[in-house]
Amino acid sequence: MTTKDSIQEQQAPPAVLTIAGSDSSGGAGIQADLKTFMAHGTYGLSVITAITAQNTQAVHSASRVSPNMVAQQMSAVMSDIDVRAAKTGMLADAEVIKAVATSWQSALEIRGTAIPLVVDPVMVSTSGTQLLDADALTTLREKLLPLATIVTPNLREAEALLNMAPYAIDSVNAMRQAALQISTQFNVEVTIVKGGHLQLADPGTVVDVVYERALDNFTQVSSARIDSVNTHGTGCTLSAAIAANLAKGLVIADAVRNGIRYVNEAIQTSYKVGRGAGPVNHAYALCTMPIVRPTLYNPHPFTQYLKDNSKGLWQQYTQHSFVGQAAAGTLSTSVFVHYLKQDYAYLKHYARATALAAFKSDSLGEVSVLVDAMQACVRESKLHVEMCAKWGVSRAEMEQEQESWSSVAYTRYIIDRGMAGDVLELLVAMYPCLLGYGEAARIAADDSKTLRQGNPFWPWISAYAGDDFQVAVAQGRQVIEDLVSRDILGPQRLKRLVTTFCETTTLEIKFWDSALEIN
């Protein structure tokens, strides 16, 4: 029998511990860590090692928490809660570092199992304040680094850990050597040397070097360099994101890569706080609505949301056997001609729906794109006529072809959505046709097994995979994304749009199914 307590325990997110200082401005330290933990769907715990008086411009003062109090906090938390991963940040001084190392070892002995520990060797604040003295640095090297699963120094911190001169790490190759040395010298499983301060030949790129000691493997993770002053707490945020990912069960490589991406997108979506180096947007993926803001890695969030919530229909559609047989050159000619005739009739109704969308739109820019889409329908129908002519089917025969029930159901559904709803609902109903043909054709065109020479169906695939149609897809997608960005998508409206998208995707699948069934 399942009890209420067991249900609550099963639903509890993994717990992650931050051992770090407090940042009164909220952008770094435990404040940044706890925000990051929540953004990753984990439960955040904290052990405070120091209290700072700081803002976006400077650290005005700092006061450490006594080593005894740090140890008591760690004991209290870890004796009660199943900590799945932890990270350290600002550790104040040598005595606090000793307290953390001793408490961590004691907790592991009691637990009897390993817990991933991410050490962010915080030494200097973003504003330039020194946060760790020479004695503390020695203790960090000797006591804490050997306990770390992952260590995440930036260039200056890596140089300090290795007793190198400042700015000695001046290339990606030097970053690789430093990562290797840190892992080897301090017996650390994974070292990430962060390259945010390194100016590369490509000024728009940042490279972080990841070294995995057990595999003797280097990975270079490249990200877009974001021109922003809002980078306060990025180191704290990265180590916290990695710890959260490890707590959720991700392997180290994925935990690191996802963490780097999270920080990059949090910088992209940041906003101004204070008059100095502002914080990143830790909650960029926790909007009140499920549709997040566009980023470099997810430039079309509404489109992605529709596909992600199609319950497998999207993959079934874009990888349909009709397209697969056409790509292999094994599709029956009679099946393909039947499809062309039906799609010729469908395009007339699709053009009508596009005209209706243009009528409903109040933006000349959108109207212009929709007019182009209508003209694309005309060009597409000409392709159908030309292909049918190769098999002895005239335009007159195509015009006289009786529309199948699958086509009737599909086209009338689109028109009905357009008459009953607004322009966004109509465009979402039309979206699977535009987006899906472009995506299915690209999949086939990119497949090395697709037959090109001597394949009578290749011109059909290449037309949809070609630049003209792909540009039309991009334009239509942007119109929809722009409409969504200006709309207030409440839960019910979003649910209705997803339902419409899924229903028209299903009708697309049945359209191709019906063509295959004539054999």
C-alpha cells in the first residue's frame, strides 16, 4: 500500500548543497546557487561560510562565519537530508576550509557512499576584491581539492592553483595543460578551465576546456561570447548548475555541457540590476508561461514546445514511410501520382487558408509573408503538374480528380480553425504542413542512403529541401514566433493551440497513409 509520506518522498526533487558565502546583492554566492538549483528542478540546501556587504559595483566588507558554525551547519544538513551533490564557493580562510574538508569527510564516512563535490575555487570577486589569502590557498590545495569530483577554475584561479605567473595561461593549449596538471597534481576526477577571460582569434567565441582524468580525455566546449556586463556570479552559477545536473543523475560530460549552456543562456536573457556588473538571469527558463524567451540554442521556443508536446506524432510524421520509400526510390508510381493529384487539390485550399490568415492579420509585414506563401502554393502546384506530366497525367485530369476524404477532412479542418479562431490559431493549424514538409525533406536529403541518381521522386524531395522552400519555412516560423511573443498565452489557450497542432499533424500523417493504402 502506498502511503501519503511515500508519495511525497517519491516526488521530492534531489537535494543539492551549496557551501559558500552570502552575496547581499543576490547575484553570486549562495543566492545565485539556490536560484540555480531551483531552476534545475532540485532542492537547494546551504551552508553559509561568510557574509558580505556588496552590490553590483564592489564588495564593501566581508565577515567569515566561525569554522565551528560552518561545521555545525554541515552536520545538521547532511545528517538529516539525502544530499545528492554539493558545491563549494567562497570559503573565507584556511580554518573554514579545514572545517569544510573535515566535515565533508565525516559525512561521507557516515553515509558510506560517494557524493559528487564540485569545487569552485573562488579567489577574486568580479569587481576585483581578493577573497582568499595565501595561507587559505595552500589549505585549499592540500585539504579540499583532493576531495573534489570536479574543480572549476577560471584562468587566473588555475594559475594560482599551479603557482604560475599571472596571465601565463594565454591559449587554449595552455588551458589544456593546466587542466591536466590540476587533475594530476590534486587527484581531481574532472577539471574545467573556464576560458571567459581568454581572447581568441574569433572574438565571438568562448572556449572552456574539460579534462576527464579517468579517460585521459579533453573536451573543448565552445559557446557564443555574449557582449554583456551582466556576468556577476557566473562562476558560482556554473558550478551550481553542474552540481544540480549531477544530483539529477546526469553523467559528468552531460552535466558540464548542460551547465555551460545554462550559464550562456542566463547571460543572454539577463536584465539590468544596479549600476555595475549585474547578475545573470537564473530564472530565464522559469517563466510564468511555458514558452521561454528565444536564445541562441532555442531560437524558436514555441515551435519547439509544439513538437515536444506532440506525443510522438511529430517524429511519426517527419519520418513517415511515404517519404522513406520516395527517398529510397521504391515508392509505387501509382501511389505517388495519386498523392500528387490529391495534394494539388489540397494546395488550393491551403492557399485559401493563407489568404484568410492575411485577411485576419493587422501587420503589413505578416501580410507580405503570407502573400509570398500564397505564391509559393502556386509554384508548388506547378511542380505537381510537371511531375504528373512525366507519367502521362494532364492538368485537366488533375483538376477533375475527386478529392479524397482524408484531404476533405484536413482542408476543412484548417478552414474551420481559421473561421472560428484568430490568426494565430489558423497559422498553427497550417503549421504542420509548412514545417513538416521542410523538416521531412531535409531529413531525407541529409541521409546518405537517399537515392538521387535515377530516382524519379528525388525532384520532389529536393524541391522541399531546397533553399526556396526552406526560406519560406523560416519566414512562416518567424511570423508565428513573433505572434506568440506578443500574445498572452494562458494555460487554456496554449492547450488549445497544442491540440490544434497535434490534430493537423495527425491529419498530415493520414494524408500520406491514405496514399499508401491505394495499393
